[in-house]
Amino acid sequence: MIAINKNEASLLREYFPHVHVTRTMKQKSGRHHYYCEENKRAMAFLQNVKSGHSPAVAMTMISKKNVQRKNVLSKIDREG
């Protein structure tokens, strides 16, 4: 589990509904914290958002990486 802030939690819930985001201290105390599971795609998304990219751009960057990875794997399969 990694610590995230409230804005990142809402972005993850919007773009990755399958990723588990939890919040501690259910009372309205202001002492709560947000935590997220260590999912590779979610972590890459958060890294891109933290570096200043918009969420939509961050999603396209992740998609491009997946396409490149699939192309490399299919090339290896053809050669081997």
C-alpha cells in the first residue's frame, strides 16, 4: 500500500475503478489518510500525473507503453 492524497484518490477512482483505495479514520476528524494498492498501471498513472501531465495525457502515455511492450513481445515470439 502506498500513501496518496485526496486528489490522487479521486483520480484513481475515476480512471481505475478496479484499484482499491482505502481511507483511514471514517469519522469527520481530519486525521484520515488515503492508501492505494501497488498496481503497475495505477502507479505509472500517478507518476505521470505527479510530473505535471493531465490525467488524459497520462492515460495515453500508459497505453502507448503497453502497445510498445506488446510489439516487442510479438517480435521476440516470431524470432524464437
